[in-house]
Amino acid sequence: MAPTEKESILIVDDQVALCETLKRFLRKCGYRVASSVSVDEALEHLAQQRFELVLTDVCMPDKDGFELLRNIQALGGNEAVVVMTAFATIEQGVEMIRKGAADYIAKPFRLNDVANTISQVLRRKSERNGGAQSNQQKTTKIPEASQGGYSRDARMRLVGQASIMQRLTCLVERIAQTDSSVLITGATGTGKELVALMIHENSDRRDKPFIDINCSAIPDTLIEAELFGHQRGTFTGADETRQGLLEEASGGTLFLDEIDALGLSSQAKLLRVLQERYIRRVGGRKNIPIDVRIISATNKDLYQAIANGTFRQDLLYRLCVVPLHVPELAERREDLPLLINYFLQQHADRKGYPVKSISTEAMEVLLAYRWPGNVRELENTLEYALTIGVDSEVGLLDLPPTVHAPTAKESDQTPFLDECLEHDVPLSEVERRYILSVLERYDGHQINAAAALGIDRRTLSRKLQQYGFRILNKEAIKAPPRARFTRQY
């Protein structure tokens, strides 16, 4: 979507043809665009004109994109920096973001991907600067009474370089303009609730309530009263007539999380609501028309539930007019640097603290971890690290043990303390043997071994050199092959 007011962008790349292609394309998108073929020329542009965003290549003949980034930061510029790299590796994207870039684009890229990334970066920048609303994307404020615990912009959790997430974002924006029922599937922690909220925020119902309910958190005996409401005196404790959530959400959206937990009786009544578009309160006789969009979510296989007789097939067909699947974090690992950067920024904004950076060692451990709890686990891990950390940088020892400990092979541990005590082995030798056994247990992964030992990786490297192991590259994350760590007793 083209901006309504023209933001200015500076393109920096020594490839003239690429500069011209990007310049023509971004001008068609509605931006004001200038270009430079070197860092020095770019700095001259920046001294003469204000830009909202700088799109720069990393590798250039004289000075590189990192030097341009350092100069912009040293001058106190407010330009967001997006880096283009020909080396499509997570590690390089990590380094770019760690040093302060807002985002990165891996070459070769599609022009539409460039436009989407720029749009997202400018919107985030506008929000951080306290702008009323971004020119790229209008963010809707959910009424306080119906936020359902979500007070942040759902789109931020869906932004990423992974094509699977970009397709999901496009689908969400497209189906948001309809009133079709949506079934969101995905593992726990992938962000199904936020996808539902994003659909609501991008729809014509955005000014109406968004109400969510976790179907597994309410006993089946009470779920009907929660959904449909009840008349006064219907049961003990029903001292007044009460609206159900379907009535409260009328005009807006009702999100039914863990829809698989609904009992068969409640499923039958919900099916009738979807068919007839009216409800009848528990104990009531009056049909009450409603206008509500139903979005449901599950981490279970509903087709298997149908086969097991615990879910109605006709209800599934009504709920799953539009199916959406939210991928696990393991399926979009290239988005990890962006998500980590976002959560660091979010925590700082929420607490009013300066934004912390993250050490290379800590970032490498986060990238190597499996993330079985998906985005939710990543968010909790970073909040933990920021809560206990005291330095301006999130370090390896700030991460919870669960993140760097699981790669250990407990079955490979060789107890030798008793042997050391029996033969009066000197303390320095005990330390050497223990360090090498831990390193072997972690398959030579120095970062994880250092975390398990409670020492810095540089300290571990120094000790390995003392023990006679040659470290070829101080930035290497893997130690020499396992055979080289055979203990000599």
C-alpha cells in the first residue's frame, strides 16, 4: 500500500543497475527516493537532507554498510537502517540487527518483499516515535472493556522474512474484509490468539468488541451460560438476567480458543447459532438475533476428534470456512533475529528502560535452541533474561538454563570425581578433566559448555589453549572434533 505522505528513502549500493531498479520501484510505491553508490556519497546526502530510512548494501568496495550504520549512529541520526546482504544466512542477519539495524533483506529478493519490509519498518518507527498513526498501516485501538488481555499490536508478532509468514499475513488481511468463520490451527505458543486479533483489527468490526474465551478453562456445565447467557432464577445463584458472550460480542468478533474442548451438547447449540444467527439464553424462550463473527482455534487434529466421536463434523464445516495454519517457530527460524529484536524493544518500551543489546554468544544459543514452546517461549525467555540481567547487554548467563542445557547428553556423563579423590589428583587436573568432559558432553559446542560451567566463552577458550588445544577462530562456535577431547587419565 502506498504511503499517503511521501517518506524519503536513501538507497546505498555500488551496483548502479540495482540502485536504479529499486529507485524506480519505490517511487512507484509513493516514496521520495535518492541513491548513492558509496558510503561517503551517502553521508553527504545525509548531511544535506533528512531521510526516514536508509536501505544499504553490506558489501561495498571501500566502506561497508556496517560503517555507514556506525556513522549514522554516531551522528545521532533518526534514520531507520535496513540492510541488504548477498549472504542469506541467519548469522549475518543477527549481526546486523545486533548492531542496530532495523531489519535486513537477503539477496536475491523480490521487489514486493522490499516494499513490505520498508513499510513495516517505517510503521514501527512511527509507533516508537509516538506518531498518531503510521502512514503504512492504520492501527486500531481495541476498546478497553473487550481487549481480552491483548493491548499490543498483533501485526508486530507476524512480521518476518520467512515467506510462510508473509503469506499468512497476506491471507489475514484478505479474509479480514469478509465475515466468514475462520479456524486457526497451530501448536501451542505460535500466536493463534494474535492472528485472531489481527483479523479483527483489519476488519470493519474493529470498533466493536473483540471477546475471547478459552473453552478448556470453563467446565462444560457452565460453558453454555457463558456463551448464551441466562435468565434470572434459572439455577441457584442466577440472581439476575445476564448476557452471554455471544450477545456481548454482537457487532464484533468472538474468539473461541481451544474449541476442541467444547462438549457435544455445547457444540450442537453453537452449530445452531452459526446456522440461524440467533441465540436463546439458558432458561429463556426468546430468540435474540446476533451479528457476530466467530473465529476459533485449536492445537488438536479435529478430524481425528471427529473419528473419535468427540467433535461434530457438521460443526467443523461451519467453523472452518476459512482455514489458517500458524507455523511453528522451527519452521521460520530466519525470523528469530527479528522477533528477538522486537521483544527487546517491547520490553524496554513497557518498562521505560533503554533498549538492551544482546551478546553474540547469547544470540547464537537462542538461534540454536529448538523452541518447543514457540514464540511464547521465546518471549518469556527474553523477559526472564531482561529481568535478571544487570548489564546493558543480555549475556549468556542471563538466559534460563532450559535454553542452553537441553543439548547435553546426560547418558554420556562419565563420573570421575571418585577416581580423582582416590588417586589424589591435583585440583588443576580435576578442573581440566571436568571442563573437557563437559565439552565432550556438549559435542564440542563451546557456548553451551561455557554456560553449563558458569563461565564466559572467552574464559573457556583461554583454558583450552592452556590445555594445548589450538583455537583456530575465536569466533567459532564449535570446538575441534570430539576425538580431540579424549581425557588422558
